[in-house]
Amino acid sequence: MRLLTHNMLSCNIKGVKNGYPLRLEAEKWTEKEVDFNAKFLRGIFPKIDWPALVGSARSFGFNDLLPDEAPDSSLLASDDDLLRRFHHALLEIHVEEGGLVCPETGRRFPINKGIPNLLLHEDEV
Amino acid sequence: MWFLCVFFHRLLDYRRPEVESLAELFGAFEPMEDGSPVRPLSLEWNLPQNHHIDSPFHFVNLPSEDVARNIARRSMLVKGIYELWGEGITDDDLEKAIRGFSDERKLPYLKPESSFRITVDNFGKVTSFQEQNERIRGLSYIPFKGRVDLRNPDHKFWLMEIDDYGENNGLPPVVERRIFFGREVGAADRKLLPTYQLKSRKYIGPTAMDAEIAFLMANQGLARPGKLIYDPFVGTGSILVAAAHFGAMTMGADIDIRVVRDGRGPDCNVWSNFEQYGLPKPLSLMRSDNNLPPWRSGLKEVFDAIICDPPYGVRAGGRKSGGRKLLKGAVDPYTVPEEKRFNHIPSTAAYSLAECVNDLLELSARMLVMGGRLVFFFPVLREDVVTVAQFPEHPCFTLIASCEQILSLRYSRYLLTMVKTGHYTEEISELAGKKHLDFRENHLKWMEEGNLHSAVFSSSDAQNTKSSFDRDSKPKYRGKYV
């Protein structure tokens, strides 16, 4: 599971109001190189929750990879280095084993073989 | 510019919509003032005189030869697109037409320093080598100056003919002979079909999508580099493989964790299907429920296309969260005991097609970008006379293509292509819900759990013998692939 996926998911247990962002517990993770596609990155950038991305990248020790504040999208068009760092954070960090924990209920959604399991239990629907 | 567009005699309903989609992909339509081509746009088409819509020969108006070449090369169902130099009923007609075709357009392709080849092709008949040579010699009035190269010529010419040979692959009778002569602008590359055929794919399931259809779906979804495509019923990833082949980024979800996580082992799973073809792996695979999607609130307009084959309960039924399998000692209200929560496997409930399609439309309305496409299969019992009104609708979407593939005497599936033409709001969502209820009540009782399966598989004795299904209402030549 990459940080892009983490950025899009929330806990959807019935009645939960603040199910985002999920706390990332990574027991096993790797970095894998992914083809760089500037057009895709610029397209997805406005949809990304920046503080959540910065937070999740820091949880892996990438403290200076991304600026605290979301950069202006025009900067992303001109600053190739920034775009590459965004690419690395979003797509090249892979969580193999671990979990996603709901900030409100503490419910842990397991990540197994890179696949987050977001299916709810019978009494959570 | 008008071109002769010759199709393969397959998947007849899918042919023009594929060309229309590729025309959009390769920029044949002028964008609107705000820059986004969200209007459903269409090309101008014509048929040769006396030809039926299911004929392989069509004329299409395209903005340029480059667009025509790009369309032909990427298409699955276009055999070739040609610059027509002449057509006629007899050889004399043809000669007259070719002589009358402007020299300005002809001469650049007849130069001495170039190489060329002429192919003779009769639709519905095998032409002997000798006859082919005679036909080619009959074209001696065209001043070819170049040298012949059968393997790798600069210019390819085609002499194509259709006549009533007694058998026309089941097409309606050909009224009169017609001959076409043209220069090939582009031709389909069907070599990728043997590469991607399911029988050599490592990991497939019972409902893995046939490679040809998966490529057609990817074309309908305008898959290309820089675009993000999502399949909420990803299974073994057969649709996303096709999208990734065309350079799109992919994401998939499935409710069945065994399929999406485990496959048949470390070298035989969804990921390995992408590895096998050297394609970039999906950006995300996850287990989630289409009925209760886990997207964070506020997330919308992320995907450029959603392409899927929803479970309609004939070969595989849908499941959703919220089952009520009895747990030992469970009392109302239903709760999972604390000590059993870790690694608990939740039971699931049946998911009717009606609910599934409604959820799919809602999800797509929210998660697709404006102008994004929803491409999915929708089953129809052939007893019903199908009209556009019977397909599911949503206020955010405009249906631009519905292509039938007949699966058996009893049912077909339609590939529906919808374009998001309206913004998604709370009010729209409410309106869509009402529309869906109306659709569900008035049209499709068989969309409820199990009904489609029984309609397709019940024995014929059990069925009403005076079925309203009229076997003659559809042309007889229409079969599984035609």
C-alpha cells in the first residue's frame, strides 16, 4: 500500500465522524522505484490532502521530503525537484505489513501483503 | 476528410463506438471554450450504396490522416482505414473512378523511388493466387513507378471486393457487387491479442475478462498515459491489465480478499499478471466493499475512468458487508465479541444487481472527473425488447454507447459507456436515488437477487412456452462474437 492510498482512505464505520486520517502502523515497508509521470502527478496534486501526506511521510522518517505547507500548483509546474519528492512520497513508499488505525474508534484495519483490508465487521455496518 | 473504414466482422455493435472513442482520444473533436471536451461528440458516418449497418465497409469523416492512422493502429476492430481512390460495381466503373481521382493525391504515392504492395481481398470468399495476380494486372492503368516490396513496402494498396458469393458470413444478402481501391492509412495491430490471451495468463479466475473485450473496454474508457483508471470489482485484474497496456495508471478493489491479496501464491496473483507483460503495477489494490466505499469525505473527481464488469449473479454473484451469520453466543444487537475481533472474517450478504449498479453510478458520479467515463457491462434478458430507457440512468451521466454482445439465447450483456456531464452534488445524489427506485420498480424485477441466474439457467420446460421472446426479432447472424 502506498501513501497515495493512505491519503484517500478513511474509517467508514457507521456513525464515525472523524475517521481521517488513519494512523499508519508500518511493520514492514520498502521503497520501490516507480516510473515518473509528471502529468499524472500534476493532475492528482490538487486532490491530495497535503497535511496527511506530510504526516504519513514523516512517520517513515522522511522529515524534510515535503514542505509543511502545500506548495502552489504553479511551483509544481516549474520545480522538478519538488515534483520528484512528491512522486517519491506518494508512490514509492510501500507498506507491506501493518495496519491503519481509526483516530476515533481505534479500529485497526490490517495491511497484509501490501493490501489494506477495509471490510467492516458485521456490527460496524 | 472522408476515409474508407473497413472493420473485422466481429462484435458488430462495438465497432463504430470504438472509432468514436479513439477519435476523441486522438483529438478529433475541438474542445469546448473552457477547454474540456465534455459534450458527447460524434463523427459523421456513411455507408456504401445498398450496404447494411453490419457491413464491414463504412465511410467515416476524420479531421486528418494522422488521426485516422492513430485510430486504426490502436483499434481492435478496425481492419484498416484507407484513402479511397475509387469504387464501383464493375471493373470499368472502378477504372473510371480511379482515373478521375486527383493526380495531386495519387502521384506522391506512385514515385519511382518508393516501394509498394497491392493486396487483393474479397469479403466472404478466398481468392486464388492466380486470380489475385490477374486482378492486380487489371490495375495497369494506374501509373505505378515504384518497386514492388511485399514484405515492408512504403505504400500499401488494397483492392477489396464484396459480392453475393452465396455465403456472406450470415450477413443480409449483398444487393450488388462493389469494388473498392484505396491506399492504406493505418491498420490494426491485433498481434497484441495472442500476447494477452487468457490461456497464457498466469492468474485468471472464472470471470476474467477476455483480452479483446478488455482492450475494447480500455478504449471506451480512453485509457492513456497520465490517466488514473479504477476498477471496483478488480478480481484478477484483467480489465486493468488492458488499461495499463495503454499507459494508464490503475487502481482496483475487490471484496474477495483471497483473490486480491493471495491469488494462487507469491508468483501467481494480480501483481504477477502485470509483471508478466512488463506493465507498471496498480497504484493500489485493496479490499473494500462497493456498497460502503472507504473514501475520505471530501475526496471527489479523482479518477479519469471507472471500468468494470459488475457481478450480476450469472457466473458470480455480488457480496456486500453486513451479513448476519450466527456467531456462537451472539445475541441481539449483533456484536462481534472482543476476543474474536482480531483476524475476524466478517460474513457478507448477497448484493443484488440493482443495488450494485446504483452504488456504481453513485460512486462514479462522485469520483470521476468531469468528462470522465464510466464503462461497464450490464446484462439484459433477451425476452425484453431493449430500449435505451431500460438502461440505468444518473443525472450526472450521458449514455454515449451501448453495445450488445449476445451470450446465449436467453441473455446478452451490453457494454455501456457513459460520460460524466454534470457535477455531483447532494441534491443530484437524492434525485438519482429516486430515479433508481423508479427504475427498479418499473423495469427490472430480474435484477433482484437470484432472478437473473434462474432466468438464464432454468430448464426450458419450466419456462412459459409462449414466451414473448421473438427469435426473429434479431438477425440470425448475430452470435457470441458477431
